[in-house]
Amino acid sequence: MTEAIPDKKHRRGWLLLKCLFTATAVSFIIMKADLKQIWHDLQIVSPPYVLIAFIFLNIGQVVSALRMRYYFAGAGLMMSKKFSILFYFAGNFFNLLLPGGIGGDGYKAYLLKKLKDFPVLQGVRLILSGRASGLLLLVLISLILALFSPTVRVFPFAIPLITGAFFVSIAGYSILAKLLLKEKLKTQIGAAGYSFFVQILVLITGYLLFKGANVGGGMVDYLLLFMTSSIVSILPISMGGVGLRELTFFKGAPLFGLSPELGIAIAIIYFFINSLSSLIGLLFIPRLKHMIER
């Protein structure tokens, strides 16, 4: 009991820091950005494009669920596709509900312990493996976008540096995944296929949102910032990534000669549809509880 108290205090302290950072980031945006322009940009985004973006986002969630299924199958736990998708969306709901606590990842590991008697620590490790694979593909796609960015290409040695970073990222991930997550190379390659489709669908989602805002020039740079903001939002320093995407656009857009307010508006819409997607998991939780109680 005495060991659990510091851990609880530590979690509460970390949650407080996240809340403070999120509040600070949001306050900074409110004070520094043109709120009227943000509101205008929110209104000009075509609803049909937002709806289609929402559909592609959820297709990406389904592929993420299949990637999770792939990892657990490699560890000897077989799950049907239907159960994997239901299970993954339920976890997403808890990520939304408990962004500062154990979140959806802890819920998934706990639930698998209840349903399948699967070790919690191994479950957490496999879920982290999926996140790491997704992060790698986010980085790689961002680097590819940078190669096509007119703004980035003007810098000296931009192309060889980006190309080098591309291969260093792959090598670094492979080494760390093997050492820290105990992944075999074959598993890494198989998971990368799923992660590629997941992040391409994220890219398509971003493209549809900017297209819905009738963005003409600068699309590649906007998408580069969008994917970069997805990387930054993974950092565990805010509540559910709130404020991080917006800050990325606010600070990054002027460097590319783009509108930070439009980027912030798209980040807000993306957060909204992502949260709406997570709420779908609420529909599946009763079925999972029924499975536990049987």
C-alpha cells in the first residue's frame, strides 16, 4: 500500500501539469491569434468534405484495429476482426474520457486480462508497439512531403538531408523496436504495412479538410504542417493533444507563408471529428462488459 501512494501522487501531479500546459497553450492561441479569422475559416470549410474526412478517419481506425490484431496474433492471442474493431473503438472512447489517466491503452490491457487472461504488461507493450509503428510512418510520410515542399527545397542540402533522415529514421526505429519492444524484424515489416495505410488515411483526411476550405496554393506545405502536428500531438504533455496541433500551425504556418488561422481552424475541426469517432466506442462498451460478465 505504501508503494502505491507515491505512484498515485505522481499520476495526479503529471495530470495537473498536463492541465496547466493545455490551459496555457489554449490561452496563448486565444490571445495571439486572430479569433475572428479563425471563426471565419471554420465557417468556410464545406460540410460534405468534413463528412467524407470523418469517414476516411474511421477507415483509418479500422485499419489500426487490424494492426493491433496483427500484433496480438504474433504473441499467440487470436482475435476475430469484428472483435478487434469493437475492442479498439472502445479503447478510443476511454482515451477520450481519460486523457490524463491510464486511458484507452490501459483499458485495453485490463480488458484483455479479463477476457483472455492475457498478461497486462505484455498487452501494454504490444499496444505501444503499434503506436511506435504508427509514429514511424508519420515521420516518413512527413519527410516525403518535405521533399515536395517548395519552401523546404530552397534550403541548402535539403534533399540529401531529408533523404538521410528518412533512412536513419527507419534504422533507428528498427533498432529501438528490437531492443525496447522485443520486436522481430518480420513483425516490424508486417506492422509497417498496416501503419502505412493508417497514416495515408490520416493524410487523406487532412487533404479533404483543407480542400473543403478551398485551399489553392500551398497544399503540400499545409499537409506537411498537418502531419507534423500529428507527430507533435503524440507528446504526453497536454490533455489529449489539445493545444499542440494549434501551436504547431500558429508557429509553423508563417514560416511557410501560410495562414496560421486556417491551420488552427482545421486543427479544431480535426479534433472534433476525431473525438466524434472516439464516441463511437461508447456503443460497444456494453457488449464488452457483457463478455466479461459471462
